[in-house]
Amino acid sequence: MKIQFKQKDDRKAKFSMTGVSYTAANTVRRAVMTYVPSMAVTKVTLYENTSPLYEEIIAQRIGLIPMVTDLQTYSLPNECKCGGKGCGRCEVSMILEKSGPCAVYSGDIKSQDPKVKPVFDKILITKLGNNQKIKMEMVASIGLMSEHAKFQASLCSYKQTADNEFDFFIESYNNLTPQEIIETAIETLEVRIKELSDAFDDKKSASRKVSKRALAKKSPKKK
């Protein structure tokens, strides 16, 4: 397999992949979109909301805001030492409090960790009129797109240009570069393939043990 970048910056990349089958190319695409961890708001506690929008709509909009993802500091909840209960290694607390008249943007969200914040500051959440107010607390954590679409780290597509040759396009939704996204996806894919292989090996080993016991029972006893 050979990869050659044709265009690359911090957010988008175009590259060609040669020497692979259609199945392998599609596996890479799915891994890039599904197996790259990304940060998103998972819990919202609204203390006051007199905006024109219902609480459920506010929570949905907050959840879909792309967040800067720090994979060196934070881990997936199910891989954290706390066992997913929630701690400083897998969660970040945030607050949002605004009074109208004004527009409420993603940049108004204040994070406990300055490194973890909305990627874009001008995503509109709602608008507040006179005497209207919104006050809430949020918790952000890392997840995978296989759990929820809000954790999707990037867009990835490709087209076949020749036999065993494909042109890929990647656009990052968070702060990870396209190269970091590809590397993370491939590493995660390798781990999952190994887990699958180990599971088959364990099953084969268990099957052989059962077969040996079955043969021992069927073998005639010596007189």
C-alpha cells in the first residue's frame, strides 16, 4: 500500500492510496469516520432558560458543537481508571450564562480546561430578547461515532480512479489534523483486528479442548 498526499493543511487533505482493494479502501474510510475519538458535550443541566427554544433543542445544539479534542490528556470513559464514573481524566466541566438582549454563541461557553473549548466561536445557539436569560452547566467527554454522530471527528470520502487506486478526501471537524486522524484510525483498526483475531484463537482453543474431551468419552475403555 502506498499513500501520497496531493493537498494538506490543518483541516483538509486529499491523497491517493494505491495497491489496495476496494474492500481495504472502504475499511479505511469507515475507520476514519468511526474509530477516531472526539470530544463532545454529553450532559447538560439547565438552571434557567427563558429563551425562545425548549430545553431539548438547546441540549441538542450544544451536543453537536465540535470541541477541541485532547487525546493526550483525556481518555474514553470505559478506558479510564475511574471505570466511566466520571473524573478529571475523562470529563471536562463547562458553564454558559447569558442575559439578553443578545445572541448566544458557542464562544460564550466557558470551560474548566482552557484547552478544551468549541472549535468555532460563532456557532449560534439561540437568541435572547429583553429580560431573557440562559444558565446551564455541561460535561464534555470523549466518544466514538459508533456511539453517537456528535462524536464524529471528520468527514471521509473516496473515489476509485484505477484498479487498486483511490483518491481520498478528509475534512477534520475538530482540532486534529487529517494526518493525525488517519494515524489514529489505522492504530485503532489494528487493535480491533488483533482483538478479533485473539477472540477466534480463544474460540479455536476452546473448541479443540471440547473435541478432545468428546473423543476421550467416545474412546473404548481398556479391559
